[in-house]
Amino acid sequence: MLTLFGWIDGITASGVVIFGFIFGFFFLYKARKSSAKILSVLGIVNILAGLMYLGVFTDFLVVLVTETNLDNTYGLVGILSYIWFAPVIILALYIGAELLIPKRKWYLMFIIVVICILFEILFFLDPLGTFNFVPPPEVPPTGELLIDYNVNMFTPAGIIMAILLLAVLIILGFGFLIKSFQSSGVLRKKFFFLSMGSICFCIFGLLEGLTEPGFMVIFVRLGYLISFWLMYYGLKD
């Protein structure tokens, strides 16, 4: 039976997945009404970013139905979540490239896509090595807590993940911030919102990997969702 922290972990993860879909489809709806291509990309990013909690969400559903955790012998909890990481990064950086360097965007995107493909290959070759699971896959979980995990940054896949997050922080976070200082009026506000949204995405995404299940995950996952609304306000008409 789930403990309090298990319920908090499961409910907040479920909220990220569900609201990721709700926000994403809302952004897609608004993009269709305004013919804003970049906003439609953000809608897809939002849906995929919500699915990065699919592993915890699935484990939560399995525990509720069977009172036993999802079989994580082969690192399935991590796979279900981080299979979406590369598409999120590619689309997020596409937004940045389209707005900051539209004439040279495909040079950047080619490099990012190659790096993301390499990440996916390394990740699928060794999911158990890429993540530190609690409890470890060889220890049968009790169903009292959901399976927790964080990325092992000293693995090849972990190093690439850190590089990609750093690229998001530099290109989107700092790039949009510099652009806001160079602009004025409404445009300055839009670039500032985009910058803050990107920085929040990186910060709360990183904190997710460092925070143990408990009350803090509520604030971390709320901050994760808020980051996309900040970006939405930067892209909407």
C-alpha cells in the first residue's frame, strides 16, 4: 500500500502527464486559430515533456491496480520517461533557432539531431547503467513507494543529456534574454518570457533528477509546468 510520499509522487506525476496533454492541445488550438507555427511546435513540446513522467505515472497506475510496482528488471520506468527527451530537445531548440538564427537554423538543427540520435542509441543500449534506480532493479519493490530514479551523469548518455540541457539553457535561456535586452516594448517582454520559460525548464528538469520523493516534488513539478506557460506568453499574439 502506498505511503504518503508515494501518493504525492504518483499524483504529481499524473498531473504533469495529464496537464501536459491539456496545455499542449490548448496551445495547438490557439496556434491553429492564429496560424502561429511556432506556437504549434510548443504545443507538441508540451505534450512530449509531460510524457517524460510516463514511467512514474505508469508505475503509479500499476501499484493502484495490483499493489505491486511495475516490473523494472530492464529499466522500463526510465525508458518510458526518457524516450521522449530527445524529441523535446529537438523541438525546443528548433523554436530557439527559428526565432534567433532563422537563416542558419538548419546547421544547428543538424548537429542537435545527430547528438540526439546518439543519445537515444546509447540510452537504449544501457538503460540500467544510464539511471540510478531506487530500489535497484534486482531488489523487489514493496509497492509502498514508486520507483525513483535519476540520471547517472557519468555515463555516455548522461554526459550527452547534460550537454543538450546546457544547449537549451544557453541558446534559449540566455539567447532570448540577450535578445530581450536588445529589443523594446512588446517584443522585449516576449523574449523575456521565452527566456524565463527556458531557464525554468532547465532548472526544474534538473531538480527533478536531484529531488527525492517527498513534498519538494510538488513545487518542482509545478515549476516544470509553469515553464511552458511562460513560453506560451512569449509566443502568443
